Amino acid sequence: MKKFGILVLLLMLFAPRAEAVNMVQKETYFDNAIQMAGLPDFPPFAYYEDGKLVGALVQPTIDIMQNQGITIVRAKYQDDFENPKVLITYTRSGDIELLAGSYANTSLFSGLAMLYPAAVTNPIHIITLYDKAEENIHSEEDLAKLRGVVSTSEYYNDFILQKIKNLNVEFVDSPYEAYEKVILGKADYMLGSLYYNRIMISRYGLGAYLTYSAQPVFKMPIFVAMSKVAPYLSLYIEAFKEEFSKPEYAHKVKEEIVRIINDETRKNSGVIPPSFSDQNEEPQDIEDMRDLAPEFEDEPEFDDNITGAHIVEEEAEKPQPKKTINEILDGI
């Protein structure tokens, strides 16, 4: 009986102490700030502005994780962040703990743990000239019959990349090259993410010429990811999941998407579009453009100031169609 009493006393002495040790470990680690980086130049989700990481996934994540006592700081910008593979290697090795803007089941992001749930998806739309709207496109088979173009400056998950490769598409290095091919009639359409291209099209002053499909062709959930070698990874995953599941987090990310796109559009409202011209071909006349257009039940109205090889700069003066980002938000 005496031995039993001693045993009970020992348990009473050591059990709270063991619990306290666990709490100290968790709280001490969470007290250490963790670093976040983001995919380079991928607005609105993550990009660098004057060397500072910004984007729709950044500030909302920093704010909401304070509920868990987790402090997130922006990783100091380095020149080699411009190479996404280098940046991801830093995260994979644990030098940087968090990466804003990642896709699940994608080899580019192997070695990273996706923090569920994703607040939003990144919708991929068909982008065409207004005169060549998507009315004759109803399936992937329809797309395969047409000439497409894709900019490699965007990021896709492996599933979508495989789908795209099955289409008749050409890959180019920049959105500028993709827009040029669509406007010159060298491609029937472009595939691209809605938010990124709304921003890039506004930067080139092409908002009056290019339009988006009403519905996305694909949707890709986009994540904040964490290095798999981060200490106490399971504790962090649990904490992030609790906060990311809250409706206010997704709402704030969507608000940031809208704000960033609207700010960019306003900032670029006076931009003069480039005059694309084909050096190897004579400019096409309006009748030639009719041959390039898809078959419509009602003949489309053609703008006499647009030919297959040139956009007059004065066209920047005409009012742009009213189409707000809020019309699309239900799809993300």
C-alpha cells in the first residue's frame, strides 16, 4: 500500500511537468517567426513590388495565423528568386518555410506540403478577340481543331499541363507574345488564367480588344505550401487547417484579388496599346479578317480600325466594355 502511494505521488509530480514541457515546446516554436516567399511575378496571388512580397495570398495569411500565435514574415528578396525552381529549392530545403502560390500533385512543387483547404481556385479561360468570341467552342474537341497559344510565364498543375499538351497549342515565353499571335490571327485563342491575364492585358492597354470566355475551361486550387522538412510540421499543418477553414479567410483572399485587379486596371487605364505588325506579310484587309473569324449565325460586326496586322493607337481612346471582376467571383 505504501509503494502504491509513492507511485501515485510520483505520477502526480511528473505528469503535469511532462505536459508543461510539451506546451513549452509548442509555444516556443510558434514564437519563432517563419518566413514566407511567393512565386515570382505571378499577380494577383504572389509577386514582388519594390522588393517586397505582396499578393492576395500574402497579407490574409499573415493576419489570420496570428490567431494561432504564429508570426509570418516576408522572406528578404534575393535576385535568384526570379527563378522559380531556385525559390522552390529554398523552400524544399527549409531555408524558407512557406511558399504562396502552389499546386497539389505537381512535380514542380514536390517536397512541399500543401496547406488545406485552398482559399480560391485559379480559373483558366479562353481568351480571344472580341470579333472571334467563343461561340463555336463547346468542348475540348472543338479547341483541338483550332490553333491555341499558351504563355509559359504562368504556372499550371501537372494535370492541366497534360490536358493542354493534348490540344493544338504553341507555347511562347510571355503573355505579350501570346496576345500578339491572337491579334495578328496567328492563333485562334489563348489559354490563360483569368486574374493574371486581366492584369497583364491592362498593362499592355489591350482591354478593348481581348475578351474572356464566360466560364473557365479548367480550375486549379491554389495553395500556400510548407516545407516538408520544417520542424513540428504536423503542428503547423493542424494550425493552418483550422484557420484556413474559416470563411473569413477565403473572403479576404477574394477581396484582395478584386482590389489588386481593380487597382491595376485603374493604374493602366491610359496605356497606349502596342502596334503589332507582321514584318513578313502585308497587312490583311477587313475581308481577310472575315475569313479568319469563326462561323456565326449572325455575322459579327467588325471594327474598321482593326486589321489582321495592326491596331491603330487611337483605338485606346474608345471606351472599354464594362465587365467587372465581381461577375466572375462566384466561379472561384
